[in-house]
Amino acid sequence: MAGSERGPRERMVFSAAQLIRRDGVAATGMREVAAHARAPRGSLQYYFPGGKEQLVNEAVGWAGRYAADRVGRFLAGLAEPAPSGLFAAMVGQWTDEFQTQGFGSGCPVAAATVDCADSAESTRAAAGAAFACWNAPLARALAELGVPEQRTGSLATLMISALEGAILIARAERDIRALTTVARELGPLLDGCVTERA
């Protein structure tokens, strides 16, 4: 959704996700979110009576839905549909971002998990739900690509885990090496799980 099509509430959720992925939860303040969203500061309390915790949780939920929506787009864009190609597309989104924009931002769900898992139960639950939201369409995509249904959920978890870990390493090293490595090494394993074509 283009920025101009978002209402003030949606802009604030989007802005919170962008700031969390760059700065983490602790360093993301409500004032910064309002400024980034070009929204009146007073509107934060109106839209988010639960304060920063509510806003963070909604931003995490937005990120999970965004990742879930991308799965279908990646699948539709594959010239030769295969699990390895789907995973390469997921990884490619991050290698492209890091190569064009630098390594300053990561996954907002991971950032919220690291910052809040022990201190805010609602945020831990929101992060868990966001990963589940991403996992489900990824598992369905694997089934469409011929992976037996009893393996799709666990392989989706493996793909997400490998990608999230590689994003973290890439940011630490300021290098896409970890991302290209997981795509190269995990691809044949994923393709080896295909036993039937839908």
C-alpha cells in the first residue's frame, strides 16, 4: 500500500515497524513514530490507548502479514517453480535491500523479540503470532511445489529460521555472505523434499 493511501493509524503502524527494524523497540519513541508518520502526536493516544506496547504489537503484526503476503508474490514470480527458487526469492529481498540501502535495518519481528520477549508478554505473543502468520502461507506454497504435507510446516520453519539467522549475521558482518550461503546450501535440501507435483 502506497504511503498516500494509508490513513493516519496505518501510517503510524507502518512507521513503527520501520523504526523498530532500524533502531529496535527501546530506541523507538512515540514522538519519533508520530514524526515519521507525519501524524499529530495527540493522535497516538487516540489510536493506541494501550500506549507504546500496543503500537509495537501492531507493528509486529503488520510485519508478519507483510512477510506472509510476500510468499504468494514470490511464488507467482518464479520462472521455474521449486522450493529452492522460493527460498532464493525470500533471501533475495534481503540481499537486494542490503546491497542498495546498507545494513542498517533488519526484521522488526526479530527486533521486538530480542528487545521485549522477557519484559512484555503481549509482545512475545505478537511476535510468535507474526512468525506463525508467515509460516502458514509458506507451508502452503511448499505443498503447491510438491512437498508432502507432513513436511511443509517444519520446512517452512527451517526456511524462516535460516533466513532470520542469516539476516542477523549479515547485519553484524556488514556482508551478504550468510544470506548467499543459506540460499545455496538449503536449496538442494528443499528441492530434495519434493515427491509429488500438484
